[in-house]
Amino acid sequence: MKIPKHKILLGVSLAIISFQIYLGVLLGYFVAAFGAGKRAGEQGKIKSFVFETGSYKFHLHHWVIGIGMLPLALHTDLSFLSNKFFSGLAGGLVFQGITCYSDWHKLIVKKKP
């Protein structure tokens, strides 16, 4: 897997700010990269959360789950993880999901007849 220069530079600047956040972002990014599908629309090793109702499908992308984790990370005292690391982990999921897939914004899709 080749990582573009702009992502590496962002990682280096983040490591200077907080090493715990940096490690969390790295772990979150790589867990998402290896667990999710290689391309948009492909099923990965970890099954996607897709709910169907009526004529619509709702896809709960992993970046949406990461955004949901951020308030928990920022406002909960997790004794087994530092809040900075957990925030970075959630941020890594979000960053990978948005920057690596062209369909990241498609949360609600009309089913094909």
C-alpha cells in the first residue's frame, strides 16, 4: 500500500502535536484500511452496517461510526485507554473512510428495482 506524501506530512505534524493522538490515528487508519473493502462498494473483512427499509438502504460507513466515537472519547474517562489515544483512533477511522473512498458521502441510497 502506497501512502501519498500529503498524508505522511499530516502524520508528522500530528506526531509533533501529540504522540498519543498520532499513534491512535495510525492504528485507526490501518485497522480501517485492512478491515474495509479495497475499493468503494466492495465488502471488506469486516462486514458493513447496511440497513434496508422500504425502498432505501442506509449505509453506516466506518467514518460515521468514528464520528460517533469522538464525543465518547472526549467526555468519558476510559481507564484502559487515554482520551487522546482513543480520540486519535476515532479520527483515524474518519480520515481513512473519507479520503480513500469515492462513495463516502452516500449514506442513504434508493434500492434498485
